[in-house]
Amino acid sequence: MTLADVAAVTGLSWDTVKEIVRPYLAKELAQLRYGTLHYLAIDEIYVGRQKKFYTLVIDLETGRIVWVAHGRGGECLRGFWRRLRRAKARIVAVAMDMSAAYWQAVQQNLREAAVVFDKFHIVKLVNDKLDQLRRQLVQEAAGITKNTIKGLRYLLLSRREHLAGDKMQTLDAALKWNQPLFTAYYLREELSLLWAQPTATAMEGFLHDWCRRAAATGIRLFQGLAKTLLAHRSGILNWFVHPINSARMEGTNNKIRTLTRRAYGYRDESFFILKLYNLHRSRQELIG
């Protein structure tokens, strides 16, 4: 139940219910042990125009949020590093997107931990480049070529195995009319094989070969993408040893959006943060 629901049932004010629940949430937070953490995920979430961004860290083994800070960037994690040092935590690997700020912060403060760039963020980046190329080509094209690729976004960004036979025929017919789009599309499809390589050496060779071919296409968007992936290759290749991702973080972000939507936002930031620390619980208890 939301606080408003409890207030309606009990006849108490919203603020009174909040103050009854607050010490329970604080007590649960006090039981959080940082020394048992091994695999983490770091990300930021946008929660509205007033509060804007929060930086989150979750324990990938339990799904529990273990750090919340208002804002984004490496500075938001300063207090978290102190808690890890005091608890003598041994962090093995950290999953994140390719944010330079978080990457640098982890390298400086968790020297023995491996940074693993999230597979789904990499795939999303490639999809964004492919869609940008499609938009550019629509603006430049004319006649039958423009008509065939103008409404192609959904088919182009869907995985090939998810398309029905008639949809696949439509896509192949459209790609036939535009060589740059054809090349970029099949490079996107091929990149998914990176995470299916049998050895770490094979994975590294596949990544370098893919980036070489992307750079040789003459498509500026994919040439830039190749440089980006090579610059982040250590974090991409660490996946073979530590096959972790940010899927649990994305699920947590969805929970937070639902939480704020049900409550129409939280005026009390300290209480909001306590709610986030207890978000991993599957059932909520009413006390008082």
C-alpha cells in the first residue's frame, strides 16, 4: 500500500504515517553490510525536473540498492568508497554503461576490480548509430529509395530472428536499394556474435576485426563507433571472465519510476532515499 492508502484506511495524516514508517526503514538500512559485496552495478536515474538525477549502486547478487546519492558523476560515489574501505570489501567486478565519469571513479578507487561495460548498452549504442544513419539517408534520398527506407525504423532495429517472413522480405527489399544502410545493418547483426565467442582470445580478435571492417566502410557514424569500442575494449572484453550486466539495475530503475509515479513524487528527500534502500523487498509491512 502507498502511504496515502494507509492514511486513508487509518484516518491518520500522510505525514504521521510517514513518520511511523521512517524508523523501520532506517533500522533495515542500518543492517546493510558492505563487507559482503562482490559484484556491483552503477548507473544514474532521472526522477523528474525537481530532483533530476540520482546515482545508484546495486548489489548484483541480491538486487539490493547499496548506495544512493543525489546528482550524477564520480563525485557522488565518494562516500560509498569510504564505506567499502571501512568494511574491507573485496569487489570483484562492476557493471556499468560506458560513462567516463563512473569508469574513472572505479579505476581510481577499486583498482583490483574489473570494469564490465554492459552488453545491452553497447547494443543500444549501435542501434542509435544505425537509426541516425537511416535518418540521414532519408533526408538525402529521393524517389523510390526514399520511399523504401522512410518507414523502416521498427524493422531495422528489430532482431532478425524476431521478424516474420513478410516483414523480413520487406526489410531485405529496402536494404537492397541502399548499400550504406545494408552494410551498417549487417554489421549491427554481426556484433551480437561478440558475446558468443568460445575463448577470450577469440572474443578480442572478433572485436578488433569488427572495428576494422566498420572503419573501412566509409560510414562516418560507424567509423566513430569503431573508435569508441576500441577505446573501451578492456571493459567490453572483461565480460568473458565476469559475465555480468546491468539488467538488474534496469529492473530497479523501473521499480523506482513506478514508486515515484504511485506516490506522485516525494517531498521529503531523506524519506525517499530510505524507500530506495528498501526497494528490493518483495513485500511491504505496515508497522505502528
